[in-house]
Amino acid sequence: MIELKGVTRRFGDAVAVDNINLTIETGEVCVLVGSSGCGKSTTLRMINRLLPRTSGEILVDGEDINNADPEALRLNMGYAIQSTGLFPHWTVARNIGVVPDLLKWPARKRDERVSELLTLLGLDPATDAIKYPHQLSGGQAQRVGVARALAGDPNILLMDEPFGALDAITRENLQQEMLRIQRHLNKTTVFVTHDIDEALKLATRIAVMDQGRIIQHDTPEAILRRPASAFVENLIGKGDRGLKLLGLRTVGDVMARHLLPSQSEPLVEVLKETDSLRVALSIMVWQNSDELPVFSEAGEAVGKVTREQLLQGGA
Amino acid sequence: MPVSTKPPTRVLPALALAAFACVWLLDLGVVQPNRIVSGTGYGLYAATGWFGAVVVSFLLAVVIVLATRLTPKRFGALILLLTTALMAQPLLLEVFALRKLPEDSAYARIGIGAGFWCLAFFLALMLLETLGRYKASRRLQFSVVLLVVVSWWFCASREGLSSLSLIREYANRADQFSQALTTHLSLSLGAVAISAVLAFGLALAMVRRERLRRPLLGLVSFMQTIPSLALFGLLIAPLGALSAAYPFLQTLGIRGIGWAPAMLALIAYSLLPMVRNTYVALMEVPEPVVDAGRGMGMNERQIFFKVKLPLALPVIIEGVRITTIQAIGLTAVAALIGAGGFGTFIFQGLGQAAMDLVLLGALPTVFLALAADAILSALKFQRAPR
Ligand SMILES: Nc1ncnc2c1ncn2[C@@H]1O[C@H](COP(=O)(O)OP(=O)(O)OP(=O)(O)O)[C@@H](O)[C@H]1O
Ligand SMILES: [Mg+2]
């Protein structure tokens, strides 16, 4: 659990973070979202003491972080940096292995971990591991940055716009991957982004920031349904917040399940139970149908969903 | 290696033409009746007869033709041709000695003319240009240089060139020569090593304490502005006084003249490039990278040794390179205060108006500087992140 109590950070006269209170439960993904310069990175960097705070308290598991040894604190907090900050004189493998090395893991365990992470993030352990950072594309570098943050198996993850430089498809894949990792590992995560869709997708709770203050801290659904101010309303976009709401829930939550899954003909455009209601609605509109069969990841027909169920689920 | 044809180079033909002009207009060699009297010069044709003249002219013509269209094959041919030409160049002098040296006079000797030096210079430039365009590997470049050096060494030790003035000067001073080599190397490299340690400490202090930056940089820059001769001279008085006051210093060889003041002055000169490069290198390590190191949980010591130092090393080595070349040159001047080294020959030669004795001091100095340059450049290149 991470608690920020009345935390303020000034740079000279300018206030970058203004008296914020924020509690992040263990295993939760808290997404800080807001426009550029609102103090997201500053908040993140105060949590691992890369920046000292001007006033207030930051507690991790009830202990003030200022009482801890800063290096030990950071070794237990994976940190993915906005500008990636890979070590230019080290190969990808050595970059990823830096925290295991600092933790003095045996070489074999470290190497296994490195290739596991490379695979997980869609990089090739054979060819990409021996590259130097300047030989990577921006997106690959960011993935290495994320892998490096995960490598030491930390309890806490601090991620500063880790998917910022990626194309939509890779970004989507990595977000899925991140959700999957999160379901397994349940790391306490603070994730910074300025993309509200990414925030809605990944967050257990979202903290909307503006000019160094937290405007609203709530679940994605509550943020969509009850935006606390015009600023938040603008951020989520008035026009399609209904659709965004549909995007929060999966088809599996609302469909009528068959008693027994059955093998069936693969259709052109299939709806999976992990797809969001938003995707289901889109397919329905496109195919002009009231009812759609739902398939599992394995390709079995597991249920069906009607337009009424969809709309009730979203409401 | 390049597969396609490169655009024709104008540099190679221009260099070849310049070499052609020099070798025909300037004297290839000189016959001197003894070591002091300036002798009579001979041009290429007069010195080596029509055979030498044709070979040299033909070679330069071939270079021009090959350079008009550079296919990979022609690159190979050019490198081979130029290397062989450079390796065989001393033979021109041998032919010259055979034809023109009067046999009856024991003091007569052969001097090297400007035409010979120009030819060697332009051949070397063409070879470097070709190797550069060919993107030759370090190993090939190194082998070529080694071949040429060994070949010149071999030619110099042959009977045919024993009448060469330079070699006679050497033969008269073979012991002094190796002594000079040892002194020269230990003075310059010793000064570089000591100032490297000092500079590292100073640069670290400047990185740690911003306040020290201006005074320290000011001090080392000031030392650089004192003329070298003056600095050597200025050290004589205090060191002389010191050793007079504490006689045990004299047993260590510390006196007003000799190696001690030379060493001090060399260190003083070496500090500026070393301190400046080390400081700049350490300061210019990108902030996000240092930040990443800290964010990953490195302590300050680990950040320094694992991140900052390796990233700064190429620029630090560059500082060592500049300093070493400078120190090798300055050590020659230090001979004036009795420090020894190759400068001794230079100043003796100047005093006796024996130009070949000057060369005997100057050539090895240049060679040492070039060798240091090559070795440290290779080291820097190897350390730079690929
Ligand atoms: N080292 C610093 N010195 C002075 N001001 C700073 C410093 N770091 C940040 N600031 C200021 O603090 C404010 C918040 O910066 P911060 O980096 O936290 O923004 P951010 O929300 O992460 O923005 P972005 O989305 O662009 O990364 C900005 O106005 C910035 O100019
Ligand atoms: Mg930021």
C-alpha cells in the first residue's frame, strides 16, 4: 500500500505538485492521468525518492519512505522511465538484467528471467538481446524499458508513460499483456499516461490531475458516470462516454451462457467473451443483428448475447 | 565492404599530380663531400637515370587511371600498388648512392632531398585516402603501416644505404640513440601517467564541487599559456635552490636542470587537456541515463563505475591521446635544460649545422607521436559504444 498525505513539491516558486492525498491499495493499478506538465512524473518520482518532497508524507506499507534506505527502496520498485533512459553502453540483455545484477541473482536465474521477459514483450531473445539501445526503434526501446522495470520482480511498479512511443496495435497488445501480468502477479502499480482510453482500460482507480492537484480519484466507471468537474468531463470526452462505459465491461459479464460449450463453424467476425461490450455493439451494428454468438479464446461457442443485454450492461 | 562502384575521387589524381610535380621539380637526393658542407642536388632523372624516372612516373599515372573508376577490385589494386611503392621507395636512394657516390672519398655521403620526402608524403596521403574510402578494417590499416615501417627498417639496415648521411649519424651514436629513446619515452609517458592521475582527481573534485570549477580550470589553463621554454627555465631556480638546501634530493637526481624540472613542466602542460576532457566527459553523461541508474537502485558508487565512467571513457582517452602527442613533442624541447631524449640530437645538429643529425632527433619524435596517436585512437574506437 502506498499512501501520499498532503504531499507538495515546489521547484523554486513554481508548485509542481500541490498538497495531494492519494492512497493506492496493494495489488491495485492506479493510473495518474492529466495533461502535460500537470505533475504526474513529479508525483511518481517522489514515490521512489528520485525527487525529495517539499512537504507532506509518503508511506509504503505504513513506513515513511524517508526512513528507508533509498537504494533498497528503489530495488523493490520497478521503474519505467518516460524517456526510456536505457544504458547506451550495454546490450539489451544487460540493460534488462541490471536490477537482478544489483540484487546479486545467480547468472543463470538472471539470464532465464531476461529471455522470459524478452519473449513476454514481443522481442526475440536470440537476436534482440545482443543489440545495443541505439539499434532499437523507439517502440522496442520502450518495451526494453518496461522489461527492465519488471526484471527484479518488484512489489511495486512505477511506470511513466511506458507505451507513449508505440503504434496503436503494439500499444493495444502491450496493454492486454499488462492486464494479464497484473491478473497473475497483482503488483501495486502507479501508471502515468495522458491517454484517457489507456487509463480507463488499465486502471483499478484513476487519479485525474490538473495543475499539480488531484481533481478526482475514483474507479473508471465512476469517473465516466460522475465526472467531478468540467475539466474531467472534457478529458473523458462528452461525445462518446456512453461508448467508453461499454468499453469497461466484457461480453462474458452479461451474456447468456450455454450449459455446455460446443464446437462450431468459425464465423468471419467472431465475438469473444473477453471482448468489450463496445466491440459487441460495433459488430451488431455492422451485421445489423439483434443477437450474436459468443466464443471462448479456444474457439468454442460458449453463449450468446442480445442487444438488450448489451444496453442494460452498459447502463 | 563496398559492392558498388564509388563515385570517382578527385583527391587521388590531385595528390598523384602533386607528387609528380614535386618529384620532377625538386631534388631527390644530395651528394655531400662531408657531413657539414651542403652538397650538390640531383633530380629524379639525374639521380636514378631513365629507369627510376620511368618507374616513378608510370606508377603515378597508373594511380590516376585507377582512381577514375573505383570498383572494389581497383581499390584492392590501388592499396597493393601504393603499399608496394611506399615499401620500395628507399630503393630509389640506394640506386642513387650506387650511381653518384664518389668511391674514393671516405667522408662523402648521401643526403635525402625534398623530392624524396614529398614523394613519400604524397604516397602516404594517397594510401590513407584509399584505405579511408575503402572503409578498410583496422587490421588491414595496421598491417599496411606495419609492412611499410618494417620495409623501411630493413632497407635502412642494408649495405646499400650505409652511405646515407642519416644512417651514418645514427651509426656514430647507436648507444646514445637507445639511451635517448628510453629517456624520451620515460619522460613523456611518465608525465602523462602522473598528470592523468592528478587530472582525474581534479576533474572529480570539479564535478563534486561546482565552486572549484572556475579556479581550477583557470589555473590549468594559465599553466598552458606560459611558453614552454620559459616554463622549463622558470623551474631551474626553485629546483636548484631546493636541491642545494636538501642535498639528499641531489642523490635522487633532482636538480635545477635535468629530468626533474622537465618532468614538472611536462606535467603542468599535460594537465589542461586531461582535466578539461575528463571533466567534460563526466559532465556530459546524459542525465536520463544517470537518472535511470539511480531509479534502478544503484548507489552513487555504482552509478559512477557502471554508468558514468564507461560512458565518459572515450572522451577521457581522447584527452590522454592529445596529451601524449603533446608531451612527446615537448620532451624534445626539454633537452635544452639537459633532460636528454631525442631533443639532444636536434639541438646538437642545429649547433653543428648538421641537418641529418637534426633529422635523427626529429624523425623518431614524429614517429613516436604518430604511434601513440594510432594506438590511443584504436583504443578509443574500441571503447566507444557501437
Ligand atoms: N527539475 C525541475 N526543475 C524545475 N521545474 C520542474 C522540474 N521538473 C518538473 N518541473 C515542472 O514541474 C511541472 C510538472 O512536471 P512533470 O514532469 O511532473 O509533468 P508531467 O505531468 O509528467 O508532464 P508530461 O506529461 O509532459 O510528462 C512542470 O511545470 C515542470 O515544468
Ligand atoms: Mg512526465
